Amino acid sequence: MAVIYAVANQKGGVGKTTTAVNVAAYLAAADKRVLVVDVDPQANATSSLGIDKNSVRPSIYNVFIENIPIREIITPTAWERLHLAPSSPILAGAEVEMVGMMAREHLLRKALSPISRQYDYIFVDTPPSLGLLTINALTACQGVIIPVQCEYLPLEGLAQLMHTIRLVRENLNPNLRIAGLVLTMYDPRTSLSKQVVQEVRKHFRDYVFRTIIPRSVRLSEAPSYGEPISSYAPKSFGALAYKALAEEIMKKAVKA
């Protein structure tokens, strides 16, 4: 049975997709069967794994709106054991269409249930919002991985996200837990980055991953080539950090 993680933060540009794609790639390289589910209308996880988001037919939109089986959209990637349930820009209108549906918060959980035994890990990449798509991800998963950029503004939205997670746990998914906060885009040259690390570890002591993801040009470049960092620049600092994070997630999953 797969361990399902939602990678979530309503703040954009904090490294959600980068974290989902690169951790998934390293787990696949460690002989784990891994599925990335892209529920972001921007479809960045889809293009980051070398799939043209503008030519995807069908996509996760059809799973949500037309109730087609998710196995019909799952596609292998260029990396062995790493599969993708792709998104496309038409997903942007899905939340409006979902409003009138019965059990609309449970659509993704229902879709993943038949295929969860085929994978060891499933990562759901969410949009930068706390709308129905993100709520579906939180309802479907066992754990939330929260990327936190090492700057001041991303800290402000954490309270709202924690409140949403608490509401989902109380009303939709009692098994939901915080898998961990990932500190991203760390720049050791700035005192602000160091202060953010201290603040996050002070207030969320038990939930912060040890691994810190550095600010990295290679990590920024890799999506434009449709590759995870493990194949684009495997010896870079960003690659080593995500490899360490994947190992840490594996250990935590075993303990859980």
C-alpha cells in the first residue's frame, strides 16, 4: 500500500514542485515504485518530468470532472519506476465545476484507491492555494510535506495552512498528519535565511526535516530541460540535498 504525501503550501514559489519531483526521482532511483500526481493547473510537475502539458489528453482534469479511472492517464517517464498522472492548463476551471459535485473533497482519494497498491510512494503536487484541489490532496494523503522558503513572507502563511490542515483532519481525513517542513532556497550568506531556519525550528521543532535545500541555479535550470536534478546535475549541491531529503523521508515512512 502506497504512502501518499501531499506537497502543499498556499504560498507560490517556495519549492513545492521542485520538492515533489526531485524527492520522487530519488526514491525511484532507490528501487521504489513512485507516482507523481500533478493537481496544479500550472502543470509544472508535468513539464518538469519531460511531458508537454499542452498536449496531455486526457489528464487529471478528466479524472476529477469525468470520473475516468486514474490508471488511464498514468504515463511512464524517462526514469524507471517513476510514473506521472499529468495535469494540463484546463484544470484551471475544475474547481468551479466541482462545486456542485457530491463528496467533492473526496474525488482524489476515490481515484487513488484502486491503484495505491501498485506504488510504494505517491506524491501529490498541489497548486499555490487552499482551494478544492488542495483540499482533495489533503483528504487523499496520509502526510503533508510543507516546503518553506527561507524568507520572511512565506512564514506568514504557515498559520493559515496549519489551520486548514487541522480542519481537514477534524472533518475529512482523521489520518492526516504533518510529515515535515522542508526549508528551501537557503542562502548561507544572508542573516535572514539563518533567522528563518531558527524560527521554524523553534516553533515547529518536531516537524522540521534535518535536510535543508540550498538556493541553487541547477535546481532552477532542471525543469526547463524536463529533468529532475538527479539526472540533470547529480553532483550539484541541490542534488545532494534532495537525495538526503529522500533518504530522510524513507526513514520517516518506515517509522510511521
